[in-house]
Amino acid sequence: DCLLSRGLGDVYKRQPNHKRRVNPMQEADIRRTNLSQLLRRKRCLRVLEAHSPISALLAEQSRLERGSGPSLVYDAIWSSSLTDSTHKGLPDIEILSPSNRLHGIREIFDVCSLPMIFDGDTGGKAEHFAIHVKMLDRAGVSAVVIEDKCGLKKNSLFGNAVSQLQDSIEEFCEKIRVGCANRSHEDLLIIARCESLILDKGMDDAIERCLAYVAAGADGIMIHSRKKDGLEILEFARLFRRHCPRVPLICVPTSYAHLSFDELEGAGFNAVIYANHMLRSAYMAMRDVAVGILEHGRTLEVEPRCLGIDEILDLVPGTR
Ligand code: SPV
Ligand code: MG
């Protein structure tokens, strides 16, 4: 109990050089539990994508001190199917299974104590999802999000520009029930992601589905939208809250990037996921640096786009 209420961050801080006194099972329990505790404690969580140990370290170390009020930090990391696939040079079409991705997640967990929300794509076949839930549970993942699509999954931000199929409410509810039945801890949250707005099925369809998913046992809802003005996401939150005032509600403001965290929190969201920004920013800098060295025949001009060697040495504990 004492360990759980302190959380992993504090356990690590007390251990010089990240030497842990907790055993791996305790560690997985603490990490898994931290997300549901945070959701109870805070009105809205900030979640940043991490696709590698170094990006996870940066997420954990990022802190904005403010004169008054508590400093701002990220509460959790998002394991994105888009960035995990891209990082490996593969398309975001569910080609990496959760068991493939767990190798990278264990490396992340070795250096970062934040809880993780795992993007589980469609969850695959219910029989596969049952096994993947057990694996994620054992590793200490805090939440798995599955989306209500079926067939060959394509990235949501394509919308109807590519062929994407939505699952039936009945089939998807069954997958949620299978997920819930196969976890050994209720602290592993099963979150249902609704793609009705992505696929232009309308607000009524989105609300009907989300209510069915909650009734089937989903611990929370992720609602996704690719509309740039952000109006439909705010409207969804308003309508959903009428039916479900307390069910955790998550959004991914990639398309409606002008909406601030405070605005989304005010609209009733409980977690805001910045789903791909660590990968996009890193690889933009890499692309420019690679071309810049060719262009200038030296590295002087690209140095401002690179982290200083001193900063790298400070970033990774145990380097000095
Ligand atoms: C991801 O990050 O892989 C997501 C969010 O699923 S999106 O790319 O917007 O579909
Ligand atoms: Mg994804």
C-alpha cells in the first residue's frame, strides 16, 4: 500500500542510479495502478507519445515550472501504433502485434517510471485480444485502447480517403467483454475508441456506440476526430457528459491542434493525448540535419538543430 501510494517515480528517486529495491512484479503493479489513481486525483491528464526509451525519458523529465501553482508535467506516455510502426519503417496497418511492441515497451519501462496507455489498434480477433491483454497486464501497462474498426486497419487520420470498416456494435462489445474478462487487475483499464466521427457516421452514431461500449464494461472512451475546427469533439463531450458524467473521456488533438489543454479539460475531457509529436519533431530535425551536412559540407550550420553533447550526457542517468 505504501509503495502504491508513493508511486514508481518516488521509488526511483529514492534509489541512486535507478537501483530498485522493488521486484519486477511489484514494479508492474505500481506502474499499472498509477494511471487509475491519477484519473481519480486529477481532473485531466497530459499524455505524451513515446516510441523509444529516449523519447520516454524526455517525456518524464519535461517539466514547466510556473511562478504560482504546481509545475506542469506529463502524467503518462502513449504507446502509439502510428509512431511504433513508423519508427520501424513499417506502415500503421496493425503489422506489429502487441507482442512485437512489448519488446520496445519493456525497454521503455527499464528507464521511465510513467504509466503507459497502449494503442491496441482494433485488438485483432477476440481470441488474440484475450492473450494480448494478459501480456500487457503482466508487463504493467495501465490502459489498452481498442478502436471499433475491423478488416485491414488504416490510420484514422485518412478518414474515408481510404477504405476503412467499422465493426458492429455487438462484435465490438464482445471484444470489450473479452478484454475485461482476461485482465487480472481492474487497474488495467480497457478503453473503447469510437471511430464514428472519423468515418463520417455522425454524432448520433458516435453517442449510441459509446453508450453501448460503456454498458459492455469499457472503463473509458476515446473519441477521435479529424475535423480541424474541433467543434465536433467539443459537441461530443457535451452530449456524452449528459449520459455519463464520470466515465473517463480521452481525446487526441492532432487535427484540432489549436484547442488548448485548458479548453479540452474545460470541455470535460479527462486525458489529452499528444499522439505523435515526439516522433514527428525528432525526424524533422534528423531529415534537415542529414541534408544540411550535405549542403554545407560540414556540421557547423546544423549544430543549432542538435542537442548539445553536454545535454545528452545529462539526459541519461549514469552516463557521467
Ligand atoms: C496512433 O497514435 O497510432 C493513433 C492516433 O491511433 S491516430 O494516429 O490519430 O489514429
Ligand atoms: Mg494507432
